Amino acid sequence: MAAQDVRGTVSGLSPSGGKEPLAYASVYWHHAATAVMTDENGRFAIAAPPAFPAHLIISFVGYESDTLVVAAAEDSLDITLREGTALNEIVVTGRQAGNYISKLSTIKTEVISAAGLTKMACCNLAESFENSAGITVGYSDAVSGARQIRLLGLSGNYVQMLDESRPDMRGLAQPFGLSYTPGQWLESIQIAKGAGSILQGYENITGQINLEYRKPITPQPLFLNLYLDRFLRTEANVASSLQLSGKWSSILLAHASVDPEKYDGNHDGFIDEPVKRQLNLANRWTYLADNGAQLRFGVKGLYEKRESGQMDFDGSRPRDTSAYGSNIENKHFNAYVKLGIPLGALQPPREDLDAAPATSNIAFTADYTFHELNSFFGLKNYNGRENTATFNTLFQSGFGKYHSYIAGASFRWDDYRELLEDVWLDNSRQHYNDNVNLDRREITGGLFGEYTFAYKEKLTLVAGLRADYHSLYRWLFTPRATLKYHFSDRLILRASGGRGFRTANVIADNIGMLATGRKIQIADDLQQEEAWTFGGSLSWYFPWGYDDASISVDYFRTDFTHQVLVDAERYLYEPPQDYSVYWVYNLQGKSYSNTFQVDFSVQPAERFTLLAAFRYTDAKTAYAYDRLRERPLNDRFKALLNLQYATRMNIWTFDVTAQLNGVTRLPDLERIHSGNRYSPAYPVFFAQVTRKFKGIDVYLGCENILNYMQDDPVLYAGDPYSPQFNSTVIWAPLMGRRIYAGIRYTLYK
């Protein structure tokens, strides 16, 4: 929120003294991995570096490059380049890496760029991680269509989702939130592993996923993406940015999609993917004042309805003698405002002066979210309504050459109204029901501070602490620290550690429980979840191939102090416990996750890139009845290989991705297996070819090329009102081979 852009104009000076704006000049920070380009009027805007002063490099073909020492975030730099030696001919080409490890970030961060988001269709956020080994995406059950991710061997509930550094997809929006963000709305995705900054609150446990949307200042009056696949899934995405003046700009984002047809590829009588329709609209505004102040605000609204169940389900609320079905309706609204104001300018430091006046900024953020979820799953009914309001204030300043800090205060108000009507039948078809009221109100206020020591681009240390008072759980203290050390320009060490908290939303976090015939038994004394995460990485960049190759190795461990467990196997060890129950209770022993990952990237030849990765996970939990056991439905390993080749000027682009998904322990829901039972490891292949025309990209692709699908994802599919009915044991794709085609049209100024 406190970050500022550096803005200015680049002009060219000829030997005769003439001066004119230079369009498409390169502007980048020294040691940075990416650059920005000036527009047709020579204007540019580049994100501020981690610390000032910093060296800004400007280059343009036929002109002498220049390097400026920039002391603070500015918006009126006037840069003039002189003509250099004349060249007979020059061809400038550039390609953006699809996935890469950020060199600038203090914490290990994988970036999925705009180029990476076009390697596959990436219709929504849930489908944008197929080229990342660190994240596994799957289904929570075979009925609702809810997608879930895993990071560091744990559920996506422990990942903090951010919308341009604002917490997002919390609470009732969590189970379907990954489907609410169209991939073509995004500029990039940053996946930060481990305990990150305390500025966004205390809920980050395993990492943060930050979404960067298309910007209002982007000179693209119109972007259009159309998509159609063999299952008749149809999507349209529109983005239109408008620069009203030198200060005001806006962007309108629209999405409409429909899955109209019922398919049953495994012939179990259940729809493989819900019939659904979604409408999503957003409008974002930016105001850039002459004094460097920035005002950003926007709104977003969504409506979605999905139906699923047995093929002959007619959409009406079922009875125990009719076809099993589910109906889910989501309504979402969000509004936010962010204001950043510079309070002072940093003077250029002298060589003989350790302390220099520091730039100061103050920022304010206000955010409101409304979400309503109404649903039924067979005989079970679940309805919820959430209202959340947050306010944050930050002050950023520093002292000396190497020291900066951020201090602030935050306030959050969460109001949840949830009612579960739990209905189940026993083996004799006797009805039982239990109404569970999950209403709660949480009010949290906190103070926080974060200190950064940055020494000559060699060492960066960030230490933060926040203290929050929670209306239900009292004082919460959250310490976190990160370290980044450059052994050289090519070898970088990172380490991080810290504590995180979150309040479990029992039903929303585990929406798949509703798609079963089991009773849901929730303990009365559930605690707030608490965990520590520690880890680090080593990244090495070395000359090999057409450009520098890189290899990165990381290890992270998460230890829970408190955790809310959902247990479907308790009856195995405590007879005569009823096997038709989902038990929800507090952790009584140990629970941890260890993950180890290796990433490798190289360009063996010009315009040919190779990305390979391997992740191994060891996640265990001590359930109430037993010693430490492997967490069910958590893949032990994942291997990934992505190949991309582009012809000259990127006229044709070919992408191929191969995944090998590891074995997972399957829960024993019927007490018929001795010992542990595991799913097989299985491969999944993706391919896409893109043809680029002037302003138009046409693409054709296929997902799950080998048509690999899980057999019998629904247990007792022929008797969905029995206690044995269960659709939550999902470890492989539910849909078969998906052939798709689409077109992207971009109109530039």
C-alpha cells in the first residue's frame, strides 16, 4: 500500500539539437530481472525498488544508454538520451519468461507472468497453476465442483490469498474463490512460500498468493478473450482501460461463462462437472496527483449458480426417494479504496555521510466484502452470509543509508451468519436431523511494525511483529523474519520463519463433507488454528545454454500448535463409534508438514525454454485415536516438465507440459482395508499451439491428453441416501480429455 511508482519521460537529442519523445525505450533498475517500456509519448511508470537510492538504467537503440541515481519515488523525471553510433540494421526481440523465481523478492517467490498465463487456457485462477510444481490443484469432492489448492503439503485454507496486497477469498468465498478470478484478468501471480510479511495480517501460515490485475494505466482500450471446449464450456472475458487524463485512468473487467451440458464420462450416474453459469464484473480506478499521491479504488460483483448430482436430477430440492442433486448459489460484492501520500523526499546521500534524510509515505486502505452462499446437497442444507470490513493505516520511513521501517494499525470486523441443516439416514432409512448454528462475530484490532536492513544489495533483513486483540481469542502475537543474502550476483540464499493464526470456517473449509451421507459432529470448544513455518532456499544462476540457467532448492516445515481436524476414520480405532460420522475436533498431538522442492530452468537454444521441477512432501497428523499418520489425500510428490518453443517474432508458439502426480493415502471409509491404501501415481499431459497475428492470438490446445480419469470417484453412487455414500475421496482428474480453442484480441493505442 505504501509503494510508489517512479514516473517520467524519455526523449532523444539529435546532433542538430532536436528533441523528441522516444517510444518503447527500455527502463529498468540495476540488477533487476525485468524492464518497462515507454509509451508512444515517451512516458513510463516503473515500480519502486526495494530501497532507495537506486540506479535506473535507460536504453534505446541508436542512442547512448544512461544511468541515473534515483533517490526517492518521483513522478516527473525528465531524461534525455543522445544519439550514439549509427547502425546499418538492428533487430530487437524480447520474450517474457512464463514462470521464474524472482531475484528481487526477499522471500522465495515464484512468478507466473502474463506469458505464463497464456501457456494454457487458464480460464480461471484454479487452472493457472498447472506449470507450478509447488502448488497442487484438485477437487474437494465429486459433486460441488469446488477446487482446492495445496501449498507446502497443506490445504489452501492456510494460504493467504491477496488481491494486489489486500486479503481476498476469505471465509465463505474460500471454497469456490479460485473459480471467481478469470485468468485473463491478471497480469501476473506471485507465489511466496513460507511466513511472509506481517503487513497483511496474521493469517498467512504456509504462504501468500498475490494476484496482480490488469492496470487502468495500461494503454489497451480493448482486450477480448473467447473460449470454447468440447464440453461446450463457453467463456468471454473483456478488459477495457481508459486514460481519461494525465491523472485519471480506469479499467472495466467483465467475465461471462456457462457450462450448459451434463457429462458422465465414468458412467457412475453422476455429472462429472456441475452445470453452471457465472457473471463477474469489476471496475478499478487510479488517480495520480502531481505531488506523487496515488488514489486507487474499485468495485467487484459476482453471481454464480451451479447444479450437480445424478444425471436425471431435475434441479428441485430432492427427497430420499428422488434423484440425488445439489444446487449452489453464490453472490459476492467487494469495494475498496487505497490512498498513498508521500510526505517527504530523500536527498541524494554523500559518500561521507552515513545518515541521509529518508523519504516518508503514509497509506490508508478500506475494504468491504459481502458474500452469500445458499446451497443444498441431497437432504443437507447449508446457508451462509458474511460481511467483512477492514481498515489499515501505514507509515513508511527510514534513517541512514540502509535502514527503513513501516509501522501501522489495522482493524477488522467479521460477521458470519451460518446455518447447517444436517439430515442423514441410517441403514434402515430412518431419518435424523440436526440444526447447527455457526453464527459468530469477530472484531480484531492490532498494531504492527516491520524493520528492513538493506546493505548494498548484498544483505537484506526484514523483521516484523504485530500484536492483535481478538474479541474471541484475546491477544495474538505474530513475529516473522526473512533474510536474503547474495554470496554473489549468481548465488542467493533466502531464509524465513514466523507464526500464523486463522479461525476455521468449518463448513466452508470442508464443503465436501456436505456431499456425503454422513452426520457432521462438530466439537463445541474449537480453538483458533496456530502454526509456525520455517524454511529457506538457495538459488544459483549460471551460464548454460542461450541465456543464464538457474536452479533453486528449497525446504520448508510447518508445525501446528493448534489445528482443527476433520476425521472420517475415527470409527476404525474407537469402536463402537458410528462409522457414518465426520468428526470435527481440536488437535491433541503433533501435526506437521515437510516439503522439499527443486526447480530448474534453461534455454538450450534461442526461443526454446525448458522448466523442470520436483517436489516431495511428508505431512503427518496425530488424530485422536492413533499415533502420527500420513494425512489422507495429500500427494507425496509431484514432478513437472514444461517445454516451450517459439518461432521468430513469436509468430508460432508451442507449449507442452507433463506432470507426474504422486501416490496419496486413501482414507478407509468402510473399514474393509488392513493397513494403509494408496492411489497410484499417474501422468497428465497438456499441449497448446498459438498463432499470433497483428493484435490477435488464436490458440488451440488439449488438457489431459491421455484421458486419465479416476475410477469410481463416488462411493455407493447407486444409493446416495445411504450412510456409505461419499464423494470426497478425489485424487485424480474427474473430467476426461478436454480439447479447446480460443482467440485473444488486443487493441493498442
